[in-house]
Amino acid sequence: MMSIYIQRLIDLRTDSDLTQKQVGAIINKSQQGYAHIENGKAQISVDDLITLCNFYNISPEYVLGFTDEMRKLK
């Protein structure tokens, strides 16, 4: 079973029409490095999660599965 945060990261990326390579560049990782996060071989760091939440303008509570409401950052 896939972790909720992984599914939400995938959904955010695909909804934004971005490739793994493009998202990897945002967090200074290769396409393969970011793919490892999406396939559960690696965990995302807190710093990278914060960077992606800022990029997508979405609350970390949503990404981590604490809420199903896609709240924007304030």
C-alpha cells in the first residue's frame, strides 16, 4: 500500500503537468533521486517537503494526510 504523502506528491506533480526530472530539480535531486521518493525507496526530507509545499503553495498538513482539504499556504 502506498503512503498517502507519496500519492499526494504524485498527484500534485501530475496535476501541475510536471515531470519527475522537473520536480527533482526544484529540490536539487536527479530524476532518479526524485523517482525513489515517489516509489517509496527513499523518504522525502523535511527541507524538501517544505520546498515542495512552497512551490505548490499547499499546506504540509494536506501533503502528509492530516487533512483532505487542499489549503493554500498563508
